[in-house]
Amino acid sequence: MTQNDDTGGVIVEAVGEEPLDEHGDSSRFLLSLAGYQEPLSLVGKRTNAVEALFYEYFAPNFPHFTVKCYFNHIGLDEGWLVLADVHNDHAPETWNPNDIEILIGNLASLHASYWARREVLEQYGLPGLFQGYPDQEGSKSGSKGDRAIAEQPPGPMERIEQWLQSQHRLLTEHALRTAGPTLAPMLVEAGRGLETLRNYKGWPGIIDERHLVALADLLDDPVPILYPLRQLPDTLLHGEPSSDHWYLTLFDDYYLLDWQKMAIGPGVYDLVSFIDQVVLLPGNSLSNEVIQTDTAVETMIDSYILAMSGELGSRFDARSTRLAVPAARCLLVLIHWIPRLGGWLREMSYEHEVWQAMNELPDEALTKAGNVDLITWRKSLALIFDRFLRDYRRL
């Protein structure tokens, strides 16, 4: 448990609270301080132990894009934080190319700071995104964070074997063992999502039989996507540096929040996660004119490579990083988009025929029917899955 020295001697006269989420895990607190006219705005947050770990040990190294932490408690499975409240004055829809360059530069700064320092990161018990399973003798072959599989506590090899056997309906044992303890549960969720998409015969105009076959192929044998990523140096990953987690202020500050998915892995995974989720900025000039072209995507990759080369010099292998981009994008589609889409379809509970008919309707008809979300999804995801298919063929 840590407390920032700046809080010493402060007298709080009144506290106001404003919940920030429906689950009650995050609130804004307005503190009226003795001797100050303006209240101090702070965010109290219940989070996981990984994010609390970040603010304890890593955030001080990145003051230019992390918020100030006033209080931090790291528990066994959860953490508590009191953070400076920063405003998101520039929504992603208003970002310009210079903003994108700065965000990519900050991402490169994060990765360069812990480039090829897996041994150091393992000391903090961070999960290794691509770590393998323990050997048959039960010895550990990875970080402390790699001992858990999905929601199971650490246990002997027999427990791992039981879990592997229980997932055979969706994935082969080869796929699960190849994935390792961190990725295997994610691929199982991808298998469930793919099963749902198959039941719906895909998504007209977005996911057809070609996509379904490619997804099934990678779930059956993930080696083509995991091998090139495992050849790259490991570093510190944010895990999901999407547009939702970047805050841009009126004072030209850029903050990266929400570190619950921090892990050890290749930096290219964070890069692709950033690019592909920034693509989903619907209906704005940036997404139409800057992001949604292959040239713009390649420019963002180039910007990252130049920034990393500037930080690391000859230690950074630009060629290997670029060649691993297709693998990283295919993996992102598998473990992020497929489970999310499958869950969304299950929640909607459409009949197959209704789903197909809805996707034949023009945007105007869908708007009148109150299905605006469907319009946004299908326009944006068409780009993601088009690129997925092209990258799958490059593996």
C-alpha cells in the first residue's frame, strides 16, 4: 500500500461523489480543501491486481502519458487506486494525424523501455501472453503470472491436463498446448464465438465462408500466428491501447489509462491492437480520410518502426516486426473480435433467417427500426475482416 507524499498536511472539509460506472467500481470524488477555492477532483477505482501493480512499479517511468496516482493498494486478486482526474476533451472522432503520431510515439516509448527484458518483468508476476505450459514434471517454464489458466488457481500438471481435456469439444489438444496457459482460454472463447458465427452462417457482407474457414484453420493450428510472434523480443504491453483508453486534454496532454490487461509479449501486438481499434472510429473525417486506407495503416506501422529504431537503434529488428504484423492482426481478430461478436449475437438471440434478412436492409430501414448499432458495426468490421483475410493469406 502506498500513499503519495503530496497528500500530507491536506485538510479535507467536504467530499462529493459521482459514480462513473454502473457497477460501482469507479467514482469521481470532489474534495473541498481548506484554503482552496476550487475543489480537487480525483477518481477512486476498484480494479485488478495487475493495474494496481502498474501504478506501483511502472507508471513512474512514464509520467508523460500516465496519470498521477495518489493512493494504491495491491491485493491478491484486486487493487484499489486513487488517481488524478483527467478529462477527455478531444474525443477520438476529433483526432488528427499529429495526434496519431504522438500516440504511436508514446506506445513505442513504453515498449522500448522494457525491450527484451523479460527476466525483469517476470519478477513482478506479470502474465506472459505467449508463454508455454509447464513441463510434465511440473516445473515452471515462465513467469509467476503464467501459472494460472483462465480462472483456475495454480495447481499441479494434472489440473492443467483436466482443463485441456475439458475443452476438446471446441479446440484440439494440439491447439491448446501450443497456445499456452494465457492464450488457451482466449482461444476457447474464440471457438465459442466461431461456433455462433457458423450457426448464423456468418455476417452478410462482412464474414463469409472464406473467413469462417480461415478462422477455423487458425484455431485448429495456431502455430502460423504464434511462431512469428514468439520470435520477437518480449516487452511490457498495455494489452488493449485502443481509442477508448487514450485521453487527450485541452492542454495537449495524452494519457493512456486502464492497464488491467498489462502483460509480457511482443510490442507488435499492442501496435496492431491500436491500429485496428482506431479504425473503428465511425462516421468522422479522421476514419474516412486518414485511417481507413491501406496507405494510412502502413504509415502508422512505419511511424512505430521509426520511433522504435530511434529509441533502440540496432537492437530493434524492423524487418521481423513488420513481417509479424499479419500474425498479430490474425491473433487479435481471434481473441478480441470473434468472442465479442459471438457474445453479441447470442445476446441478441436472432433467428438465423431474421439475422440474414436484417442484413439485407438498407441503412435507412435499419435506422427506422432502431438498429443503428448494426449499421456502425457492419461498416467498421468490414474493414477489419477484409484485412484479416489478406493477412491470413500472407502467413
